[in-house]
Amino acid sequence: MTNATENGTGRVWLITGATSGFGRAIAEAALAAGDTVVAAARRPQALDDLAERYPGRVNAVALDVTDHGRIADVVADVLLWHGRIDVLVNNAGRGLVGAVEETTDRELRDLMDLHFFGPAALTRAVLPHMRRQGSGAIVQLTSQGGRLSFPGVGGYSATKFALEGLTEALAGEVAPFGVKVMIVEPGAFRTSFAGGGLLMAAEMPEYAGTVGQVRKGLPDSDGKQPGDPAKAAAAILTALDAEDTPLRLPLGSDAADAVAASLDGLRAEFDAWEPLIRSTDFDE
């Protein structure tokens, strides 16, 4: 990625969900690196302090990523203000806890709008400009739950799995245009995810033994998670600037352990069933 734009203010970032957590940390890291940030949020006034600290290099804009008409306007504004978009970070999101049977269609659809259709629309909106400039990067904040899942987070993981599938295809499609794509899969970090950003589906007593511990454990972990968002942001910038940027970047020791165990389990299951898997071809 280039680190200079035509107006000499570094890269131009468009970051959603920028008021707190990963979005805020990534914005601060980009600004510290000398870049310009368009920080998008439902409450842009919460970014006033950031704009004061970095005069002329922060534009706070109102954006609900489920409002697709507004997405087009924001992208047009960024191009009008800065002439380019170098990095899109799709970060806006929230958690949902509930067994599959407990989770309603409305809850699933609302979360899919936030975690999948919104990022997909933003991605489509910036791509024509990135293709024309021959450079850029798209960063999708998913989760370790975008690669593996467990009881109580099926709906949440479904939205993140969907975004990862879309993004894996996207990476191959846009690489010839000089556009990088990276999926970031954090574990437990000290953001608002386990606190104010967490929704709970209506509880059924039948799932107390499997989902109950997640209902209690996630809120109890708020403020005690091992991951440092500032270090996550630094890691994201390092990976983006690498010559060989990874498609998937798990973050945090807990995510590393979970992903490693999942990969080992998938390999063992495949090896055990490979003869049956291959037996389904026609006999030629």
C-alpha cells in the first residue's frame, strides 16, 4: 500500500463503528501514522475529541451501515473531501447470544443487515474508486466466531461466516487491480462487545446447560478480556503494510489457540472420513 496521497496527508481511511473499541483504536493508530481518517458512526459527536486532537485530519460522519442510501452519500463525500479512499474498515457490529431455537428471524435479519449486507454495500461502493486508482485495502472485522462457532453464538457466527465467505472470493477478484483484502478475527478484547454491545435472545430453560454459561460468562468478562485493542490496531497496520498481507488475521492468544485447535480438528475429521468422501465419484 502507498503511504502518500495527492494532498500529502497520508492514506485516507474510512472506518465504520469508529466511536469505540476496534474502530476507535484503528482510527487512532492511523492518525498516529500520519494518515487521514473519515470516522463513521451513528453518533459522530462522540468523535469530537479525536477531531480536536488531529485538526484537519479527522472527519466524523453520521452513518448507520444498514442505511444503504446513506452509504453512497458518505463515499461520495469522502471522495469530494479527499479525492480518494485508501482503506475501508468494516468494523461496526454487536454481539448476540442465544441458542438457534431461541433466536428469532428478526434478530437474525437485523444482525445480518449490520454484519453482512452493510459491509457488502460499503465494499461495492468503494471498489470502483480503488480499481481506478490501482490500489487500496478492504479490512473486514469479523471474529474468531467467523471461522468457528459454539453453542450460544450461532446467529452471530452465521453473519460473520457469511462475510468471510464473501470476502474470500473478493480477495481473488480484486487482487489484479492492486486492492488488498484482509479479514481480522479477534478473540476477547476489552471493547464494549461483552457489555453494552451485547444482545440476548429470549431465554428457554431447555438450553440452560449449553447456552446458560455463555449468557453469564460473556457479560461477566466485560473489562477483563485479555486482548488490548491498541495492540490489535497496531497489528492490523503492520499486516496491511506487509508485502504478503494475510487473508485472515486472528488476533489474541485465545483466538490463536481456538483457531489452531479448530484446524487440527478439521484435519483429523477429514483424514478419518477421506476414503468415504472420495468414494462418491463415478467409477470410470
